[in-house]
Amino acid sequence: MKAAQAGDAAAYRRLLETLTPFLRAVVRRRGAGPGLDAADVEDVVQETLLAIHLKRGTWDPRQPVGPWVAAIARNKLIDAMRRRGRRIDVPIDDFLETLPAPEPDGELSSREAERLLEVLKGRQHQVVKAITVDGEDIRSAAERLHMSEGAVRVALHRGLAALSAAYRSFRE
């Protein structure tokens, strides 16, 4: 490191080549608990090498280089774990047979849909029918029904909630 700081490019290249396996081992060991995979480990190693390059002027030549490099690696590993967040990756294939998806219920007939829509009265009925059955968008339904777009959204939300409750009791 001293020679590299003095401008010896070959010494700097040798330093980085020597540090890389050390960094991989440190990051792999410390990242095993949080579950970093090989790609994450390599990303942290590369970020550490870049930080060493950018911060090499902060190293005190009277101090050993190992603890300085290890501190940078530790900080980059912490940064990577923060970016990654708390998550556990479990392949879904392991559970395909264990947790089968429920079979969807049959579709409603048009008569059943009409009966459900009869549950709604007034503006809710008009809004839900206009948007879900007739395919209107919020803006055109609001203009046609002389309502604000916000009022249409509220009526739609409440109407769909009422339909959901009615559907559950209808199916029971």
C-alpha cells in the first residue's frame, strides 16, 4: 500500500489482486448468516475494492492496512444488507404440492349477477353498473351521472364492498 501511494502502479495492482481473495473470504463468512448469495458477495467485494481505491488517501501508513480494509468491507457489507432488507428467499417450487391453490368457484350467471346488483340502490347501483357492467370510465360516468370523480370512486368502492358481502351470503 505504501508503494501504491507513492505512485507504483504495479504495486497497486498487486495489492488489489492480493486483497480480493481476502475480501471474498471475509464477506462470504460474514454474509453467510444473513443469506447473501455468491452474486451479492461479489457485489460487496467490488464495492469494497472501489471504496479502497477512492479512500486510499485516508489510510495512515503508520497503521496496518488489514484492519483498515476489513472496516471498509464490513461497512460495505452492512450497506448491502440494508439495501437488501429483511427477506428470506424460499423457492416456491418447494411448496407447489404442499399448498395447492383452491379451485375457483364457477362464474356467476347473468341472472345471478343481476340479482346481486339489485342489492345496490340509487347512485351505488348506477355507478357500479356503469363502470363494471357497461365498461364506462370514472370520468364519463361522473359526467353522465352529474357527480364528481371522487364521489364516483367512493360510490364504486362502497358498492363493490356491499356486493362482496352480498356475494358471500349468496354463496352460503
